[in-house]
Amino acid sequence: MRLDLALVSLLVHFTGGLDSVFPFMYILVIFAAANVLERGGGLAVGIVSSILYAGLVLAEWTRIIRPAEFAGGLAPLRSMGYAMYQV
């Protein structure tokens, strides 16, 4: 499940980050973990996925990680909310 979460995090980052349309993929990983693992494992995957997404959002918002600008047209590049951070 760790590989699944890493791949979903990369997918979200490279398809627009904060503007991505793929954060729902975390929910699919959590559902899969809840079906395969016991209750504690599903809960742990849910906590880790929320930490990963919150960390990705925080890192892109504070510009620790530069948002990927080559989203391939899947997400609007730097839409509302980023106008004051343009350099």
C-alpha cells in the first residue's frame, strides 16, 4: 500500500498539484486497504494518505516544492489564488 500512496501522490503532483483532478485516488487506495488489511491497517493507510496529501498541499503552497507546470492540459495552471505569488 505504500507504493500505491506514493504513486497517487506523484500523480496528484504532476497533474497540477493543488489544481489536480486526481485527489480522489487517495480514497480508492484507502478502500482497497480496508478490504485487504484489517481495521488497523485501513485506518493507518487513511492516516498516512491524509498526511501525504496535506504535506503535498503545504509544500506546494509554501513553494517548498515547485508546482509541476507540465500538466498536459489536465489541470488549469495556476488558477485563482496564485496571482499574488507569481514571480
